[in-house]
Amino acid sequence: MNKVTVCISPALYSFYAQKEAIVIIVDIFRATTSICAAFNNGARSIHTVATVEEAIHYKEKGYLVAAERNVKKCNFADFGNSPFDFSHEKVADKEIIFTTTNGTQAVQMALDADEILIGAFSNITTLTNYCNSKKKNVLILCSGWNNRFCLEDTLFAGALTEKLIKTGKFCSDSDATLAALELWKIAHPDLINYICSTEHYQRLKNNGLEDSVEYCLTNDTTPVLPVYDKINRIFILKK
């Protein structure tokens, strides 16, 4: 039986890394939700970079750039990190350079994995179906906040774990996975109210950016599967 592992922070990734596993990058508020939105609206590819300096370099070369630090859009960027930024009119058939405080850093940690996918509530069923079709372990890598635990990513990890276990092909293999599953069982009957007590929700609210929270917690709004193309070092849609 395949195993599901949850890593609650990129700082712990080296202790959980499995080269043969599918690694799912998760940053619910908001990078992975935004990446799914961009692909759902026609983006051709997304190139994640770790630093603002790299993003500026690509901007100077004429690329469209999404850049965010500490929830705020960088002043040189075309987009911030809201899923609502990536409309069809702006992103269709475009390659986008993407850097965020947490999510794109997690991608860098996982580059040696067998497969890297982007995960969010907005593509959770598509993600589940793909993982169910493979004979591989799944490692859910939560982006957290500056390497600290964050609740919304772990709740998603619990939701995805539950779906995978229900297929009958997966089992939990760590205490972190069991903890994520138990947190999800507590939170999901009233998820939005539960999330409102979290530090990252408050961070968004304090900056007037809480408008995307409900969208970020809604299942299956973007039935896409972004996968990392190791040869070209970009995310593309899995066909």
C-alpha cells in the first residue's frame, strides 16, 4: 500500500524526503491557489524563483512577473499573490515568473523529488485522482510561514490525506500525517470560521487582502494539475 506523509514545514523536509515519492507543494494562502488559478485561466507555464532579485532580472528581460513578500505585492511586479490577479485576459498563453514569501521557497527544497505537483483545495479532486492512478508514495510539503507551522496548509494536508485513504490505496505513515488528519476532522464542519482565528488570516486581514480566503478554501474551482518540468525548470499543465 502506498503511504501518505505530511511535512509541516520546509525546514523539516530533509527528514521526510523520498526521492521516489510524488511531492505536492502546498501554500493555500495563497501561492499554490494562485498558480492553479493562473493555469485555469490559460497560462502556458510558470517559472518559480526563490528571490526577488531573480524576479527583477526576469522583469527586466520582459517577462510577466508575480512577486510578493510578507503578503504584499512587490512594487515592480505585474501581479501580486492573489488568485484574482490572474485573469484570462492577463495570463492566457503567457509564461509567468513567480516568487512568493513561502510557496516558491518550498519548490526549491523539493527539486530532487521524482515528481513535483502543485496542490490546493481548488484542485484537490484532480490531485487525488492523479495520485490514485500512480503506484507511488505521496509527500505533502506544507510551505508554512517563514519555516514556521501554519494551520491552513496542514488542514489541506489533512483533507487530501483523507481523500487518498478513502481510495483504499493509501495509508498514513507518520504522526504528522495523523495530526493533519485529526485537525481536518475538527475544522472542516465550519472551515472558514475555524481559519479566521489563524495568524495568516489575520495577516491578510490587516493588509486588506482577506477577500480571497473563501475562494482559497473552496474545493475544485480549478480542475488543473500543475506539474514541474525538470528539463525546462518550469511548471506546466499535466495533460
